[in-house]
Amino acid sequence: MNRRRFDRRKAEEAAFVALMILCASLMAGGLALIIGTILYKGLPSLSLAMVTQTPQGGYYLGKGGGVLNAILGSLYLAAGATGLALLVAVPVVSYVNGFLPRHSRAGRWVRFSMDILWGIPSIVYGAFGFMIMLALGLRASLGAAMVVVALFELPILVRTMDEAVRMVPRDLREAAYSLGATRLETALGVVARQALPGLLTATLMAFGRAIGDTACVLFTAGFTDRVPTSLTEPAATLPLAIFFQLGTPFPEVQGRAYASAAILTVLVLAVSLGARFLSRQATRHVIR
């Protein structure tokens, strides 16, 4: 009887291990297929002009130019939106974890609200921003898109940072309090230092989401062939540039769309690698 039960457990374990390997292989294979397709179709059209020039006259008809305007527009937008979101997310996380009781009702409601906001599709944020812009008589611009994308990033930052801060051992806080540190000093000098790897990862993850989002900026950023020089001007982004290029009937322009997708993939990959590197460097200061 025991032998039969042991064999059944071994068979169940082998089945679940095989299932996990299959799922991991499907994920890795899907990623490889997506990147391979983008590179296969985009590399022939990728050139130095693509990343150093703005669109020239007739670019969307197959003539010369590049997507420098979209590259810089995406970077401006993601950097500005992430900065705005951090201005709100950091005080919220500090207040919930440093000034509220551990299992307070207010803290639960903040986390529940952020979970709901995280689940709302980005197109809803874009439509909401567009409605507010119409009510205020504003036009599509880089500044308006920054505000909407910051709202989209806010729940990502708050919940991810919140989980990183909650993983800090409570004994460290009690030790800081016993030495006379205030709650603010403990939050900034002890907790933030210990949670730094998670905080950096959350920030760069939100930056990556912002640089690759299309729906939020579809109604709010507008589109232009020029590099924006102020927050009141419209701005092009790489996702929108890909969308518009794929919508043309010219094969050469469609090839440039895949080249733009390759550029966007490289940017997101660079953000991911940067997050891993910074997190690994910051981990040296973490007490385990």
C-alpha cells in the first residue's frame, strides 16, 4: 500500500514538473518568436537615418527620414510621466507604511483602490484624459499626455513599492524608533534604504510601461513630425509611429514600422536590464 502511494506521488510530481517545463518553454518560445519576427522584418529597413533623422516630406509615402521625433517623444513622455507619478506615489507609500497602523482600514482601502486602478485598461485613462481636455478647452500636447500616463503609472508604482516596503523586517523599524528616530527619519533613512532594490525595479518597470503604451497617448499626445520643444506642443511616440506606418499601403513604410518596433523593443530591453543591474547593485546594502 505504501509502495503504491509512493509511486503515485512520484508520478504526480513528474507530471507537474513536465507541465512546468512545458509552460516555461511556451513562454520562452513566445518571446523568442515575437522578437525574431520583429528583427526578421525590421532589420532590413533599420538604418542610421531611422534613429538620427526626423520624418522628411513624403516619409509615409516611402521617402527619406527617420523616427527620431518618436524616439525622443517617447523618452520625454515616459520620463516626465514617471517623475510626476513618483511625486505622488512616494508620499502615499510612506504614509501607508510609516504613519498608519499595520492593518488599518485606511491602508486596506488605499491598496484596494490601487488594485482597481491597476486593472483599468489604459484606453480608459486615455478617454478620461481626452474628456477632461475637451472640458477645459485644451489641445493634445506632451504635457497633457504626461499627466494621463502618470495617472496610469501611479497604481503600478504604489502597489509595487508598497510590497517592497512591506518586506522590510519590522525589527529594523523598531530598532530605529528605540534609538530616537522619528517616523519620517525611519521611513527615509532605514526603510527606503532596505527597500531600494524593489523601489528601483518598480520605477523602471513603470517607465517601461509608459514608453510602450499606446492607448493613453492616442487621444492626448497628438502626433507631429517635429521634436517637441515645450509641454504645450504635440508629441510623437514610437507606438503611434508604428501604428501609423503599419496603416500605410507601402511595403517600404511597413518595413520601417517593424524597424521602429525593433527600436522600441531595444529600449524596453535596456530598461529591463538597467532595472536588474541597479537592483543588484542596491542589494549590497540590504540586511538579510
